[in-house]
Amino acid sequence: MRVGQNPVKVSRPPLPPPQEVTVVVVNFIPYLSGYFEHSLEVLQISLESLWANTRVPFDLLVFDNASCPEVRDYLLKEHQAGRIQYLVLSEKNVGIPGAWNFAFQAAPGKFVAFADYDIYFYPGWLEAHLQVLKTFPRVGMVTGTPVRPPVEISSSTLAWAKREPEATIEHGVLQAWEDYRAHVLSLGFTEEEARRTYHESEDIRVRYKDMEVFAGAGHFQFVAPKAVLREVLPLPMRHAMGDERLLDRRINAKGYLRLCLPRRYVQHIGNVPSAEILALAQKPTTSPPSTPHRGRRWLYALADFPFVRRGLLFLYNRIFQLYYKRVSE
């Protein structure tokens, strides 16, 4: 039974149009200890940098992959405050592929700006991405910091640059050392490993219409036309992380360009914010870990033996799956 008329149906108020860009953040923080001890702080730093340093209008869609109550409480609070336009709280962890399949197709904007929850955004980041997308032809995705992905998944980009009269290609160690260092340290490299690997591979720089970019892109953060993403979705949902490079390969196979900006406009934070990120976020620096007690040094040395390390990590992984795995097999 219905009594009366729905007032919205009668008055027909105009609906606000969506912004041209939908920022999509996928989040998974199952608990706040161990590997994820600082993850809520990382998420907060990431979103605060997004809100503070983005001048282009955008809608924000956050897809939460069954995080712990503390994280969901934070997201609900920001949603109620109007800072998150679309908040999806998944009952189970559907992994990165499942989140991408849902969020990329649900995003109402013409462009989708994706980021993992551990990305710091610098001022002007979105304008720089959009300038590349609107200057280069058939762009599939643009990442906001120099990266060096496998050359084979940039074959369409290189083929276009070789046949385009207005484009030039340059090979070498071309990205700034500080940009490279910041990215690889966030991935767990040591300072020594970063300095060694900086010269072990090369960048491929492409110049076109007075703009320069690097060939390649990363799937941890990118801006893409929604129409391109629709062509390559859905992705198979077999594992939590999935084959993330399948997205890169499909975009490349369709003949689209995969590019990254020539300097750092975004930065991967990792699971513990560095002193640089904490300073940018105006947060107190985390105290450095103390030196192990002399009586326990033998335990740390023992744990570093390869066969012991493999066994402990295997046990850690099994315990994690027992208590926190949410992916449907």
C-alpha cells in the first residue's frame, strides 16, 4: 500500500552532475598490528594529502575490502562529513581484482584516478595527469611518478613513438635519483640496493608536442579514461592480489599508451610512513627502532638464517590466512 505521493517524484529536484574525475581508493587493513600496525595512519595521511593538494574538482569513491572496525569507523566519519562521496564497505575481501571490477565500472566520472591507500599526493598531481591524457593520443593510463616496468608491457607505447613523426625517444638513466630512491625505498629496498639498481636498468623518455613523459605505468596509482577500463574489465577473481599486471597487459594489448610523469607528483608510502612523509603531513616523526638487547641478539641472528626465515614466514602466512583470509576460492 502507498499513501500519498513521493515528494521527490512530485517536485523533481535537479540532480547534481558527477565531476569529470572520480578518484578511486581501494583499502584493506584487516587489523592494526604487525605489518598493518601503522596502516590506519598511512590511510589518513594519504586521504589528507588528496584533499589538501587536489585543486581539480573530483568525486572520491573508497572501496573498503573488509577492514577492521577502527578503519571502517574512520571512513564512515569522513563519509558523513562529506569528504568521501561514495563509500563501499565490502563484507569480505574480494581482492584487488574484485575491487577494480566494481569500482571502475561504478565510478561516474569520465576519468578514473586510482590509488592504493598508501599513496601521498603532491600539489598539482591531477592537473599534470590530465594534461598528458589530453595531449597524447590513445592514452590508456598515466602514473604520477617515474617507474621502470617491463618493456614488453609498453610495446604499444614504443611502437607509437617510433612511427609518430612528432615524437622522439631517448634511452638511459634519466629520472632523478631522488625520485627513484623514494619509490624503491618504499618497496623495501635498502639504500645500498637502491644505489646499485638505479644504474642497472634504464628509463625510456618520450617527447611529444613540447611535453616529456616516460614510457610505462604502474598499477599502484594511475589515471585512466573510464572508457579504456571498460574495455579490459572484468579481471578474473582468483586471489586477493591477483595478477595485477594483467590490467597493464590488457591495456597494452589494446594498443593504448602507458605513460608516467617525468617527476614525482605522487609517492608510494608503504606500510610505515618515512620521516619525509611525516614531515609533509606535519606529523611527529616515529621513533627509530631500538637496538636489540644484547641477550636477544642471537635470536635475531638465528631468525635471519634463510631456512629459519622461510619457515617463520610460512607459519606467519598460514596464521594470517587462518584468521583473516576473506577471499572466496
